[in-house]
Amino acid sequence: MARISLRVNGKARTVDTDPTTPLLYVLRDDLGLQGPRFGCGLSQCGACTVIIDGNAVRSCSLPVRAARNRNITTLEGLGSVAQPHALQKAFIEEQAAQCGFCMNGIVMTAKVLLDKNP
């Protein structure tokens, strides 16, 4: 076990965990965030996508130690129910979700794409 400092959605957080634990498990189990989800566990489906330092990253295969002191944004960090991010608002208005399970990966990847290619 090790104390690992993370910066998640603009807030400094410290967790006590095995450094090889996938970031996804720390975000969900230790920090209680529900945006990133476990899908395949192989970095293929994208349900676990988060943004780290401006890049879309599959958190299911990234050890938490690799995210130490980096800027991590989850779906919760984009906007809220009361004030959704413009991208979230567009998905809601267009009723883009079907079951919604993979929506996290789609929205987070689209955010990075639009940030890099306005």
C-alpha cells in the first residue's frame, strides 16, 4: 500500500492503495465517482475513459501510480445536472444515449477531440 496524490476534477485527493491498482478502481471504489465504468478491462471499449492532462486515457489499464500528480477529469468534472457542459447538453438534447453504459467514453473522447480540433 502507498499514499498516492491525485488531482481529480480540480481537487487534490490522496488515496492509500496498491500503486498497481487500475486508476478506474480507485476512481470508482475509493473516490465514489460513477462516470468511468468497467467495460472490457482491456482498454478496447472506452467505457472507462477519463481525460488526463488533455488526453483521453483508458483508466481500466492505467496503474494509479501513473496518474500521480496529474490532472484527471472524469465525466463528473465536465458539468453537473444543473449546469451540464455544452457537450453533455448536446447529447441530452439530441437524446444520443441508448442504454447509456458507454456514454462516458463517447463524451470524454469527444471532449478531447473537440478541444484539439475546435
